[in-house]
Amino acid sequence: MGAGRAGRSVAAALAAAALYALSTPFSKVLLADIAPNMMAALLYLGAGAGMTVLAFARAMRGDEAAARGRPLERADIPYVAAMVALDIAAPLLLMAGLSRSSAESVSLLNNFEIVATALIARLAFGERVAARTAAGIGAITLACVLLSWDADAWGFSVGSLLTLAACVCWGIENNCTNRLSGCDPAHIVIIKGWGSGAGALIVALGAGDAVPTLVDAGLALLLGFVAYGLSIACYVRAQRDLGAARTSAFYAVNPFIGSALAFVLFRTPLAPSFVFALILMLLGTWLVAPREG
């Protein structure tokens, strides 16, 4: 892989991180008026709808060179099915966790996705995990324990555990998506968006969630298109060259962007345990960051 291509892949991974970082703090704002299950559905439906429009516009322009991907094949079906199922569960868990926790804490806990992705890449697909990366995984895990501990209840908070469960789902899903990274990223996002969004919508309606106002629904759909649709497209593009574990490592800047944005929006006082967890998270992210050469 040439230097220019590698640079574009790294840029795609970083763009995915920055776009997804918008999701947690702005979802927290919208959760004041939208039920968690419905919010999860709208985010993915927004991703699917937005990317469908972009794909249609690309086809109308005859811009075939933009696809740069192989078509889906029969052998891809198990990975597609797993990807959609996990993308139904993960946002439902995340929105439930976010409704019970601060946006700053949930943003940082999202970094546990690195741990899940790297371990599953190693155990299921044989990707190598270096000693330095293992140390970083340990630091991130310890930070997540600190963020999840509820001193008042003397146990782990429900919101944090739900967030970590979402990260495990996404860690598995990242590796499934990596098997599809040779396909057109826009097509992958369209499948994720419509399939997972429809599944989450069925759950939301089955749970009796109220249908939000047109304005709230529009804002949630727009957030889903930007933070999920465009982000996932960039992520899949990066995975094509970098692999699941390395893409996830570059993607690790997203929790810090999300936490900073959440602090600006909500001005939540930072507890000493949060500050210590933030330091550990920064250390862990630095340790897992890929080194070239």
C-alpha cells in the first residue's frame, strides 16, 4: 500500500471518528423529547436514507469510479446478517445507557469498542495484537471500570453497563464489517441503515414508544445521516486498507471529541474519578495507536 493511499485511509478513519463524535452529545439533547428506542431507530434510518440519496445522485452523474468496490456475494450473507443484527442491538443499548448516564461519560466509554474490536480480531480472525497494544487495552479497560463504578450504589452503574454492552456488539460488528470492506462503503451503509433502522423501529413501536414530532424526527434523521451514515462510510473505506484493529485505533480519537463537545454543551462538573479515567484513556489510546516503520 502506497503512502498516498495509506494517508487517505488514515484520513478516512479520522473523519469517521470526528463525525461519530457528534452522535452522543446531540443524541443526549434529543433524548429529552425522543424515547431511547425510537432515537436508535431514527439514527440508523437517517443513515440509510441519506446514503441512499447520495448513491442515487452518484448513479445519476454516472460516477462509477467513486464506488471502487466489489459487489456483495453469497459468501457475504452471514456477515451481512450479523452486521444488521448487531447494529439493531448496539444503538438500542447505547441510547438506553445514554438516557441513564452523562454524555461525557458515555462518550469516553465508547472507547471500549477498541478493546472489543481488537480482542475479537485476534481471537476470531487471527489479527496480531502487539504487547504495546495489549498494554493500551489494559489502560482503556481500567478507565472504563472507573467510569462505570457508582460509589453511591457501591456497584457498576446500569447506564455504563448498557454502554459497554453496546461497545461489545459494535466490536463484533466491526469485524463482520471488515469482511465486507472490499465492497462499496455507500452500499454497506445503506444496508446497515435500512436494515438496522427498521429492526430498531419495530422494537420501538412494539415497546409503545411515542412517534416524535416532525421537527424532532427530522433532527434525529439528520444526525443519523451525518454521525452514522457518513461516519460509517468513512470507516468502511478505512478498513479496506488498514484492517479492523488499526482502523479502530485511529478511530479512538472520537470519544475525546465527543466528551469535549458534551462538556461544552452540558457543563457537567468533572469528578476526580472522571479526570483520572480520562488520563488513563489518553494513555491507552496513545499505546494502541499504530506506529509506522
